[in-house]
Amino acid sequence: MGKDIFSKKSRFSIRKLNIGVCSVLLGTLIMIGHTAQADETTSDGATVAATAVSASQGDGASTTTPPITAPESASTTTVAPAATEAVPTSSVAPTTTVDSGVGVSSEAPVATSTTSSAPASSEASSTSPVASSEATTSTSAKPTAASEVSNSVTASTATTTASSESATETTTTVLETVATPRVRRRRSTEGTTRSVDETNLQRAVVTKENFESFFQEGGTATYDKSTGTIKLTDDVSGQVGSAYLRFKIDSGEPFTFTGKVDIGNKYEGKTDADGRPGGDGVGFVFHTGKVDTIGQSGASIGMGTIKNAFGFKLDSWHNTSNPNANQNASADPKYGNGRKVNGKFVWEQNAFGSFYSSNAAGKVTTSSTAAAALDPKPNGEWVDFKIVYDKDKNFTVTYGSQTWTTNLKNANTSIMTAEAKRALTNGNPTFALSFLGSTGSGTNLQRVQIERFEFTAPQIVHMKFVDVNGNEIEASSAIPGDENEVVNLSTQDKKIAAVEAKGYKLKKIDHSKAPSYNEDNNTVTLSPGGQLLTYVFEEKDTTPPDAPVVNPVKAGDTAVTGTAEAGSTVEVTLPDGTKATATADPDGNFSVPVSALKENDTVSVTAKDASNNTSTPTTVTVPDTTAPVAPTVNPVTAGATAVTGTAEAGSTVEVTLPDGSKATATADPDGNFSVPVSALKENDTVSVTAKDASNNTSAPTT
């Protein structure tokens, strides 16, 4: 600053302290701080909050960057108040402002830097312009209310006018608070909880229970419904995992993504015990293309080749030099205001977070003004993560206690490309959302956990599954698609089966809030707005009917009759295995036609109700009422001790002797019998009968 200001403030300090040379020195130091504070400016346009840069630098980090005077060719910068969020100023600590043009030139040229860009392992669709210079940031500690985000850093775009040309400058402000942002808990979709806002059917609520209805995973990504965790990559190199929202987002309405992230435990400057480097990071991408468009992995972290996109990345691999052209990405900014910790620049030993965007060619640029070291540093544990967008197009990202904020409509080119700004703010476009993690030649276990994601869709059909009392018994789902697309609801068969497996059966589909539902074709049309189909289930009857009561049967009968549960299906199984059925009438009477029954036929009769519960069987046998033929008795002689002959096989042959005593034996399978008796005498008369298993007795043979 100017000497006059310095001299005045020094003299003032000397008068006040009046303690000689020491006072002069102290006054000088104070005035340097005040001079820097006097230079502090805020800006209109986008406001980017990124947190505690100085806190993330580690012990021994320098907290003050000496003022740098821009060369005469540099334009003069005037910064206006931020249009989106006013940050209260304070002189708790001095703030240093560094001219953006000088900040870039003070770093080592990219050409002399060591290239550390991670190779891309897959391609997809987007990119952004390369910034010609990095805008430097100014850091100051400012008090905030307890409700404000802890350690928040604000980088604001500035409007510059010099020699009829405009330039931009960004300042970074460190804010310290006693509170960290609260993460809203998800609501369960079980019991009586309402997962669908029936007052605003365009609004969608995604939780871990219905995530798979809204998002589609790809590559190495896997989803664990029990925890709501999308594992993007394992801790190995060469992996790419992604997920995309199957619905478009109405950009005229707010949306909020609440969850957690874990980008691993290795990052720029920190390897694991085996010397493996960390990479690449996780990126969240918004664009106006097709929902299933996934950006390129590697240096662009899920955005490369997607045109006019904007998003936020958590980057563990610093691309110090410009990556190869096929990476569709520029070098990462050397954030940290040139500060060093233990002899290394901040950007050489941290993972960082930043907004990033692409141009019309799909080339990606990382915002130099928003980039800041992540705090906490990645350590393989979950960190709270939140993205909030409001109707005024304020876009806020929270990682742990850090916050980045910008306004898409007012952001300057240090925050996002002009092409992305136009595409995402002109009119009321619909956004597609995807997120991707890759490892390239590095390694990291990278995960995203969803707690709650709320957004508004331009057209959506919700499916709700309730019991007869209105309690939700299965997570809701939704149907995506283009406007006026006709969707066959057979897509919900798996959901219906899942509910029925819990002991329910579908009773009806309430389509009172789905005017486009076609009951005959079981289809719905995705007309603009929101619709709701409520699938109502009743508890399944799991109690089987009582066993049927079967009337007596006899040989020659052509029907089996009796009583069973009214309306049940009565099934008769015949001796040869064939089956015959009939339905019990309202009084429970049944008559099942059968072929003529024979003596000793055994039939099995069951009743099955409408819920397919089957009774225990009732077994009946056709009685045998025919007596065996009278036995044929072989001639007997005096002194014989057995009566022999033939009778019905298996029958009991009974011999009655002259004294009235009886002797028996069983005819063998061929009908032969031999009944032991005491020695017969001349003129003895014996009577022989055969009795079958049904106690039918033959006429006697004498």
C-alpha cells in the first residue's frame, strides 16, 4: 500500500504507545495488517464457499501471504458486494488480497511441472475450457453465528474494469464457527410413513429403500440397500464406477442431496504403507443431456466429453500439468496461495474439493477460485456430504465442515464456463445428474452413501404400496421417461411379487391420482406433472380349510359327495392318480364326478381356498360287500390231520369240527390253504368257510 497510509498509521501507534522504538515496530506490524484489510473486496456474481484453507494446511502453515503489487500491465480490480449471500466482514484477523494475474505468474510454469494426471480408464461424455490463469484468493478469519457453517471459505467473483477490458478476481475468506452443518436424517418408508408427497406429486424423495428405483449403477459400482451405500471402486487400480439418476430434474425447483462420501485414504502426497498412490476421486455432474450419459473417467472425474456441464469434485490426484488431449481436462489449479508446509506446497500434499465445468467441446476446467484442500483429509471414513440448490439457482456443497457456494446465473468464468452457465440457466432447463469414481493408476475404496435426495421431476409416476389401512408395506418406486411416453405397468410385477411374498395379495389399484392410467391395458402415460398409483394389498389368508367331510361311498358310485369350506375347490384323487375337481357351493356342499368306483378303491379328498391354502386330506375306501366263493375242499380220509383245498387268496379259512371246535388258516397268494385239525374219524363231517378282509363270509363247504 501507499507510504502515506503506512506513515500515518505508524505515527498514530507511536503516539498511543509512547514507548520508543518497540512501539514503532509494533505499530508498523499492525498497519501492515490494516493495510491488507483495507484492500479486501467482495464481489457480485457467484459466491463460492469452500472451507478453512489455512486450517487444512497442517501445522506450520503460513497464514499470511505478503501483498503482491500487480505489474503495470495488469488491470485494476474493483469488487462489488456478493449478490447471492452476504458474508459479514470483521477485522478479527487481517485479510490478504492477491491479484489474480500475479498469483498465476508467481507459480512455476505448467511446462516445468511434473505431470501426474491419472490415465482415464473409460470414456463417456463431457469437458470444459482451460483457464488461462488462476485467480488467487485472500484469506481471513471471521466470526460467524453458531448456525453458520464451520470453517467456511467464500470465493467470490469480481468485476474488473481497466482500459475498456474486464477481468475477474476471486477472494477466499476463511470463517470459523462453533457448529457444523446438520445433516437431515432420512425418513423410513415402512409403517405409516409417507414417502410420496401427495400434495406435490412432482416432488420425489429418494432414500436407501427406493434408491434402485431412481438410480442406475454402472461399471464397478454396486449398491447395498441395507446401508444405502454405492461402492464405486474397490481399493485397486483401473476401476470406474458410476450411477445416474433415471429422471430429469426441474431446475426451476430446489433439490437437496444429503448423504456421506468416502474417497479413500490416499491422496496427493500421501501413499499407503505399500507406496500405492491415491486416485482419482469422485465427481458429481449436472448437465442438460440424456440421463444415461456418463462422463469420462480419469483426469475429468466423470465430466469429460459431456458438453456444457457443471458439478463438484472431490479430487485425490492432482493433475499438475495439462493431461493428454484425450483426457478432455485441463491441469488442476495450484491452490493454497503459494503457501508451503514442511517445504511442500499445499496442493502437493492434499486432496481437494472444487467446482468444475465443461465447455461446448466437452473439455473440463476446474475452478481455480473454488479449489480448497479437503478438511478432514480423506482417511477411509465417512464424511457428511450435501448438495443444495434453490429456486434462485444458488448451488451449495458441504463436505464435513466445509462449504462451497455459487450462483449458477451470476457465476463468472473463474467458477464455471460461459457455455455451461448458458446451458444450465437459460430458460428453465432440466438437469441430468450422475456421479462417478475412478482409480486410474492410483487406488482407493470410494463410496457414496445416500440418506435422502429430494428433487422435482418434470414428469413422474409414483407407485405406492400400502395395506388396507394405508400403511406402506414396501418402499415406493417411480417410473421415469420422456413426456407423453406410454409405460406398461408390468414393470411393477417384481414389486408386487415382493409384497405378496410378505403374506399379502393385491386387492386393487387406486388410480384416482393418475388420470392417464389405462386400466384395460395396464398402462400409464407420462404426462407433465406428477401422478400416483396406489397398490392396495390385503393380508393373505394363510389358514387352510378344514378337511372335507365325505359321505359314505360304495361300489359303482360315480360321484364323491360331502361338505367343505364354501367356495373352496374340492379335489378327489383316485387310486390311479387321476384327479377330479368341483367347487363347494355357498352352503359348502360338493359333488365331484368320478368314474364308477370299485370295491376297495381308496380316494383322497382335499379342499383348497382362494388363497391356495389346502386342507389335510380326507381318505375314504369303497367297502367290499361281496362274500368270497365257498372254498374247494380236497377229499379227506380217516386219520387226516389237516383239511386242505383252495379259497379266496388271503382269506381266513375256518374249519368247524364235529364237536363244534374250530381251526383256521390263511389262504396263500395262490389261494391254497391247509388247516391243521385233530385226526379225523370215519363219518366225521367238517364245515369249511372263507372270510375276506371285509369280514364277508362265504357259504360253507361241507
